[in-house]
Amino acid sequence: MQTTKFVKQPVAVSVIVEKDGRVFPRKFLWKDGHTYKIDRITRVERAASTKVGGCGIRYTVMVEGLPRYLYDEEGKWFMEDEVVIEVDT
């Protein structure tokens, strides 16, 4: 039997840092080696990831027309990844 769970997926992120210290992520490298461009940032807030734990700055970003959460946890970037796992019955 299979089930799904969320895991913290570390990602490499290219950012622009403004003179005033504001950070703007522009693209990220996913675990499969594909680089995704961030089309736009719709929200920035301090928040916890309720699915995988951790807390930091959460960027709500649009990627290929879909909203995604990107977290900056003290300079370490991650996203929530849904994975399928086998469960013994």
C-alpha cells in the first residue's frame, strides 16, 4: 500500500539582494536538476511550515502559473515536497 507525506526539500536559490537588504528569489534548482524560474513573488511573510516543520521567511511565488511556497530559514532555502512511500500492511 502507498501513502504520501511531505518532506523538507533543500533547494539552491538564485536571489537578488537590494541595497536596503530586501531579498528577491529569482530561480531555484529542484532535486531532479531542473531549474525553475520564479515568475513573480506574490507575498513575503514570517511563517512556519505546517507540513514539514521549520520557520523563517516564506515567499509565496508563482512558478509556471502555480503558487508555491519557498522558505528562507536563516540562509538555508527549502520547499515542501510531497513524496510517495510504501507502507507495510
